[in-house]
Amino acid sequence: MRITVLGTGYLGATHAAAMAEMGFEVLGVDVDERKLEALAAGELPFHEPGLGGLLKKHVNSGRLRFTSDYAEAGAFGDVHFISVGTPQRPGSYAADMTYVESAVTSISRHLTHDAVLVGKSTVPVGSARGLRALARAAAPEGVDVDLVWNPEFLREGHGVQDTLRPDRMVLGLPGPADRVRQGEDADQESAARLEATMREIYAQQLDAGTPLVVTDYETAELVKVAANSFLATKISFINSLSEMTEAVGGDIRTLADAIGMDERIGRKFLDAGVGFGGGCLPKDLRALRARASELGLDQSVRFLVEIDDVNVRRRDHTVGVVTEMLGGSVMGRQVAVLGAAFKPESDDVRDSPALDIAARLHSIGADVHVYDPQANANAARRYPRVDYVDSLPQAIARAEVVVLLTEWEEFRTMTPQQLAPLVKHKQILDGRNVLDPAEWERAGWAYRALGRKGST
Ligand code: NAD
């Protein structure tokens, strides 16, 4: 079975390299020639631990190739994974489906033999049925094309591991609703065939015990956005309570530890701080709201409005705390911002709270110096107006306040003694609650955190 991966961004490049590692012949397809050039040379155009080695290995072995030519892809592949972007549509909360529709049409039009399309992009519920019809309408006469929806759950920073050893797999198949609507009993048969194909592709994962959930298209599409909405809900829940602990002088970390000991709740995703960001959680949450609204179901997901609002409020609040620490105005003050990526082990700055806060501080007059171990270049492209520096010492030189916004290991392990000789004022805001307040206070620093007692 030969595989193509349509869209070679964070998800697609990881998926393509992992498929090659699993033994398949893989062709990655993208419309971005610069990205393709880098990938074909075995160079990863973004930061993802462990992926660079895998990419080089399989580009060198010849098992993994890249192209922008859909005709080549249509002739090559038996199974075509769709992993193009579905960003928030400008001026709307809805997902922009134009890239997915274009990829499906382009590949289907160029098929030279029967093929299966596998949707991995995150899409609004109801999309798969329409895409299946689109593919069938575009495919040449006599070529059979079918579609399975296989949402992706990988986490940036853990992409390789998550692809090779996922914690679950979901397959959405053309289900009964289709048969009833169209009187097509054949769908039962095609669903069985699709499931068998997917079981063959993922044999290694399934043999290793990864649970497989087989369901209809709609449930599969919803599993993905439901999972992300639930994670966002946990984060905004703890951040709401951190507003309270901060007001009354409690400690949000202790609170999270204590409620997290209840296994029904769990400790993960209960870290209070500057909130969530990235290319998935915020836009998936909003796309779910938009889709619910189209379906007349605004009430059902009304809570998501508050989840998003709490999250955005974190950024305003952080800017407010920095302003307060600087005595009421940031104008002309030296601010060191540690982190620009939306999370550590990633260079992704899409909707990053760190970069947004740095930009907001700059826009109200602060002299902002940003250092991120991996994301400076992406951040500078998105928001060029602040000063990006290449090291922690450069960022904090003469700083009047140090603001930790992405919890890279380098920042988690820095010590007050190491920073003290370089800064102008020993003041730090721990936007991720990863430092030990007592250690910093003992060393004479004014330590402040979000949702915790501090000395300022
Ligand atoms: P990305 O922006 O990094 O990559 C998308 C790629 O698709 C780009 O390289 C773009 O050039 C390419 N593209 C656009 N139109 C194309 C076309 N017609 N044909 C071929 N290529 C085309 O996005 P991403 O982060 O990889 O996300 C892709 C999808 O996967 C989204 O729906 C996202 O929600 C979902 N997802 C992402 C992650 C993640 O961690 N990044 C995890 C799970 C799901």
C-alpha cells in the first residue's frame, strides 16, 4: 500500500515521517514550495523533538519523498491522508474549509486507480459526508474513491511518539445515516472495506494495544473538537479559580494539586497561568461554537463562550500585573519576556499567549526584549516590532521586570542567583507557576505569580 500525505505542516510532516518509519512508501504533498524544498533536503522547517532524525533517515532511504504535483500523488498513492490546515476564517469563528476542499478535489481529480482518502484535519461536524460526495464527483469515471475520518490527537512537542504510539485511534465510517438517506446498502460493505484498510495501515499500533474506536463520521469529527474543548475547559476552570485565589491570598497550585488527587478529576491540564493558545485549542473551540450556532444549538455550547473569555482575560490580567509591578506604567520600562512559543518544545507561535502579551506590553510603551529557545524567528515574522535576543542573559540585561511566559526547561531551572547580577530590579512574574516562590523571595526578589501569593 502506498501512502500520500496532503499538507506537510506540523501534523502532515510528522505523519509522513512516522508512516515511512512504519515501513510504507510515502509521498508528502504541499502547495508551499519552500517547505517542500526543505523537507526534501531532510531539513525540518519547524521544531519538533525527534522528528528531524526520522525525516533525514527516510529521505535518505528513499522511502519518503515530497512533491507539489497532485498528478504524481494521484498516480502514486492508494491511501491519501488529508492533513491540510483548517484555520479560523478571517472575520468569523468558523473553520476555513477551503484548504481541505481544495486538497480533496485536487487529489480525487488526479486519481488513476481506486483509492481511499483519510481525513485527519480537524473539521466541523458534518464535513466528512460532504467531502465524500465532493471526492466522488471529482474522481474520473470508473475510479472508486471512498473516505474515512481519522481525527488526529498528536500534541506538538510529542508528535512522533503520539503518532507511533497513540493513546487511542478513532475511525469514522460512512454509517447508517448515509444508507437510509441515499438507499445505498453498498455503504455497509464499503465501511467494512475501509475499516480493514485502516486496520492494515495501523497494524503496528493495534498490535501494541492501542484502543480503536470505530464509529460514524459525525461522532469521529466531534470526538476531536470535544477533546480539545474539554482540555480548554479544564484550563479555564483553574484559571477562573486563580482569579479568586489571587484576590483572597490563596495558592492555586496547592488547590490544583489537592483537587487533582481525586482520580475523577486528575491533575493534568490544571496548571493556572497565562492560558492556552496554539494552532488548535482556541480555533477548535470557536469552530465548535460556530458550528453549533449553524445548527441552532447555541445554548448547548454556551459555556464555551465563557471558556474563551476567561482565557483572553488572562492576557489582559498579565499585562495589568506587569504594569502594577512597574508602579503603574510600563512606558519606556525595560521588560524581559521569557518565551514566545505557545508551549515549550515547540516553535509554534499561532495564537500564543506569550507573544500576545509581549506585543500588548510593547503596544503600551514598554521596551520589550523577548527570548525563546526555538520560536524567535516565527515570532519575529508575526510581530516584528519587539526586540528578539538570542539568550537568556541578553533578554534580562538591565530588566526592570522579568516575565516568564513559556515554561521551557531553561526557564524552569534558572536560579535567582544566576539572574540577579544582570537585571536592574529583582522583580519576576512567573506566568506559568513553575518557579519556587520561597527560593526567589529568599534571594531578595519580588516574586509574583498568577493565582498565588507573592511578595509584591
Ligand atoms: P499547518 O499550517 O502547520 O500545515 C498545513 C499545511 O497544509 C501547510 O504546509 C500548507 O501549505 C498545506 N496546504 C494548504 N493547502 C494545501 C493543499 N491544497 N494541498 C496540499 N497542502 C496544502 O497546520 P497543522 O498544525 O499541521 O494542522 C493541520 C490540521 O491538523 C488542522 O486541521 C489542525 O487543526 C489539525 N491538527 C493539528 C495538530 C497539531 O498539533 N498541529 C494536532 C491535531 C490536529
